[in-house]
Amino acid sequence: MTAHSTNPAHAAHLARGGSPACGDSSARAGSPVDGRRAASGWTAWGWTASGWGKASRGQLLAILLLGASTGACAGARHPAAYRGATEEPRLQPQEVGEAPVTPAGYALLGRVRAECTFTEGRATIEDEWLSDVDCTSWRLTEALREEAAAKGGELLVGRSCLVARRTGRKAVLRCRAGVARRETEQASPAVDPTWASLRADDPSAVEAWRIRVDFEPTVEPTARAPRRADGVDEVTVLPVAARVLGALSAHCERAPCSVEALRAGLRAAAGRLGATHVGGVRCVDTNEAPRCLAEVALLEELPPSTRAVAP
């Protein structure tokens, strides 16, 4: 897990509302963590599960602000790559439709593709992009829609998704499609209700390429059958019978990100770990680089219908 080092005076400065500059060495990613802090529960994201709940509110906010400020310094990261002509945008991403071939009245503008790396039998998450932790064809298609809309496209043509290459437990999932545009402007098409429902449940779709997640286990990491994000409950207090698996964090590495996307990202990541609940979610939103922390737990014997589908 990548760590950030800091010092008590710097943390106190942050807790009072201060913020480090992008070049501040005390906020630099990759700096070694102080051994005494590590032993007491200090990590890049705040506290290890052994130190969970021991940090004061001021300390927790300082830790979250430190991570948020370092993320805000980073540059852009694009989820999809496009080649072709660019026109004035007409539609929002959710309005971009699909067709197997270019229909009459449409002209092909170019082609777009997106990819992510899927890990089978996941037991850990070590400071990884949410787009790779929860790598699915749905998420990739959302990336295609957003890029197509930005380039003036109105239709994805012949969309296909496949496993491009596989190495051990890791596989690169890639989706691609043609981008077409109507030759004459018309009223916006109806939004596919299925895709609209998925988007409402998980607003982190394209923001997943800007969000990083990390998991600090309290039990021996074990690969469990993954669950869909909608099979993970976000609760204020974890059920008494639930077994705490560890602490999960999500932060915005490439602004902008929304708190709603981070919370959805926590549920998606927890599902990939086979967890059933995220509890006690705490978020700080500053400088367009929010950060959230939560405990992750497993409540046994959920019905099979909540199991994750293949990517």
C-alpha cells in the first residue's frame, strides 16, 4: 500500500483549515510512513483497522484533507480513447444510443474504445483505480458514451466487449464501438431505462477512472465470491452479527469527483471483496478532491441473486 508521511504540526495545521501546496514534501505520495505511527494504526488513508475509531475527529479530518489535497494536484486521466472527426455536441452521455450497424440518416464520425484490468478471485485492494477494481462492460460502455457525446456523436455502432489479453488472474477487458451522428438535427431520443437505472444506482461510472481505493484488512485476506454493488448495503451501524473484514477508503486522485461517486465506489469495491455491508462512512469534500472511509463487513448467507455477474 502506498503511504504518505506527515508530522504532528502539519496535521494540526490541516485540522485548523490549512492546506499544503502541490510541492509540499510532507504531502508527497510515496513517502515512507513513520514506524511509530504505523504501529499505532497510522496509514496513508488515516488509520489501519487496528487503529480504527481511535483517531479524534480533528485528526481524521486532517488525514482526509491531506489525501484530498494531493489528489487535487494530479493531472487528467481519460477513460476512453477516440479517433475521428469532432462536431458540436448535441446530446448528454446518457442520451447516446446504440445500434448494430450505422442506420440511414446517420454518418460515421470515428471510433472509440476503453479498457480496464479485471482481477479474478480478488482478496485485496492496494491503492488501485476503481475502474480496475470494479472492471465491467457496463462501466466501459459508460466511458464510450461520455467520449462519444463529447465528440458530437449520438450513437454507438457495433459495440463489442472482449477479453483482450490474460495474465494469471488478471485480464484486460476492452470495449469498442463506432461513433455516428445524425445528418440533420432532431429531437433527443429516449434514454434506455435499463442503463438509466444502473446509472442512478452507481454514479461513479466514468469517475471510476479518477478514483483510487484501498483496503486495510483486519482478518486474513480471503478470495470470496464477488457481489454486485446493489447487493452491498451502506449502513450507519454494522449489524451485530456481521464480521468486520477491514477498512476501505476511496479518494479522488484526478479531480473532479463527487462524494456520491466515492460512496458508490466504496459499495462497488466492497462487493468485489465479497462483503455485504459498508458501515460508518465518513467523507470530507475539499478542493474538488473528496475522500471517504468506511468499515467493510460480511453477513453470511445472502441469497444467490445478489452475486455479481461476470464482467
